[in-house]
Amino acid sequence: MREVRISEVNIEQTLAKAKKLAKRGQEKGLSGGYSCRVEYRSEEVDGATYQYPVLVIEGEPVKYNGFEFIAVAEVKEGQVLTRSVSESASVKPSEVQVGYCAHCQTNRSRSQYLFVKNQEGEIKQVGSSCVKDYLGWTFNPSYLVTEDKFEQQFGSPSGISGVQTLSVASIAVKIAKDEKYSYIGVKEMVRRYFWNPITRPEIVSRIGKVTEADIAEAQALIEFARNFEGDSSYAENLRAVAKLEFQDYSTIGIFVSAIKAKERVAEREIAQAAAKTYQSIQFAPTGERVEIPVKVLARSVLETRFGSTTLWTFDSGDFKFKWFDSGYTFNAQIGEELTIKATIKGSDDYKGIFSTMLSRVKRVEAKQLITQ
């Protein structure tokens, strides 16, 4: 399921347009497809609660005569990017044969390639003019309805085609510093900043002006993404988008994910360096208020049916601590050493690792961690 935030203006017309888009593939005799509906969500900004509409999209990509689309490859600024539209298979940028069509066996300049798979699992790279021989109908991008297409149709009202990568990175790192937002939230806010002039002033007032420090952090993020290690489809696509001079609406998502990827790398490095066995006893009795020197091990924003919450993980000597923060009042960097005051809430044993659970956590002061 995917949600796209939409305008309050002409909601009925927007829903009708979405339903029409979702039907296009089915009208061509394809199976599968999406359903659409409008629901309302709420968010709290500066102590006030607001409601806003979202377009909810559910379903699966369409297919025909046993063949299904599994991916689309595009060439942008000389970089090959792939986007999977099916969970049954994925295609890496390195697997794309630029200029080639497996059906007509010709090489020519192409900006887009389609990948199809039959029931036997055979995957073919096909040019748009040849796809009819596989699917029984002439290719038209509007028939290949994906969740991304809904976002392009309903989430990009300003008409801007692209934004300089450094500008996108600068705004993304500013928004990510607000603990309220998970990766998905950061991506949506970045899109709203650049592609929705109506909501941009609200975001500017919330995050403030971009500083030299933010730009330096953004440049470091771009460099990290360009050198991201791995041979997965995600890794190859992230390296490719980071090399683009401009980001468009379709590349924002994977580029912004570099923030979380960088954080995860830092978490793994810290975990490896501090690999040890923690004591399987609670740090102090439940209800006791304590002051603890800690090191921040991890931060994860978890989405629940009641909203989002941030899970913080701390290390202090032979003890490990966890805290679920739903107030977004605490801010710290992965690897930072500081002192906190907290109330002992209980304990937790997850996958054989014992942790003391905390509540009402408050930063006291930054100081060197005293290792026991």
C-alpha cells in the first residue's frame, strides 16, 4: 500500500483522475491493477493538530498473457537507473545493456528499457517499440501503472523538472534533523519543499535557513552515496543517482535514502567496535530515577497504527538500554557520548540480548563516556 498526500482542492476530481489512471491497463485486457481511495491523516505542528487528505493506492502491477513487467530502466545524464515494479524479480543497473533490444537484436539510442518475465522465469530486455510482440499491445507508459506513477501524477504540482543535487541534499539533511520524520517522512517533505510551492513556506519556517555546516554535511552525504558499497540493485542505483547533477521527482526517493543508509553504516561500525556481552540483569529497580553516562548506538523511527515513535539504543559499560520516544524532544547523533537522566521502566530480552528499558529520558550534559 502507498499513500500520496494530495491537495484539499478538488478532492473528488483528484480521486476520479486516479481511478481512471488505475483502469488504463485493465481496459487493455491486462490482469492485476490498482484500487484508489481517499483517507484523512493528522499531524501535529507546533502544538496544533491538522488533518490532511491522502490518496491510498493498493494493488499490483498489471500483466498480460503470462508476461509481466518487472522493471523499467532509464538513462539520465548518462547514468542508468532501474526501478522494479514487481516483487517477483529485480534488475540491477549493471545488468542493463544500454542501447540493446533482445527482440529486434538492434542497438540504438534509447532512453528507456522495459524488462518482462514469462511464467518460466525468463527475463528479457525489450525496447518500447518491440514490447507489443511480448504483451500483445503497443506500449504506452500510461498503461504501465506503478505506485511511482501515482506520485508523479498527484504529488508534483509545481511543474519543476529537476533540482540541483546539492540543493536537494542540503534540504534533506535539514529536515532529517527533525526527529519527527522517518526516511519516508523526509522524502515526502523534500518533495513538498521543491515541488509544492504552497507547503514550502511552512517547511522553511520549521527547518530554518541552510547554513554552511548544512552544505558541508550535504556534500559529505553525496560523497557517501557515490561510494556506497555493495552490488545490490539498491547500491547500484544509489551510486548512480548521487552522480546526477539534478534530481527529479522520481529519483528523490532513493537519493534521500542515503541519509538512513549512512546512519545504518555508522550503527554497524559502532556495534562491531563495541561487540560484547551485556549483563542479563536490570540496571536498577523499576521506577528508580538514574543518571547514566551513555553512548548512542542506534536510532530507528518506527511506524505504527497509532503514529510513529523513535527507538533509541544506548550503551553504558556492561549494560544496554532502550527507550521508545514518542515526543520527538530528544536529539543526538549516532556514536555520541553524553549523560542522560531517565526512569527505569523495566527490561527486555530480544534475540538473546538483554536491555534495560527507560522512560522520561533527558539529556544532562555532553561528557566523555566512562567505560567500566
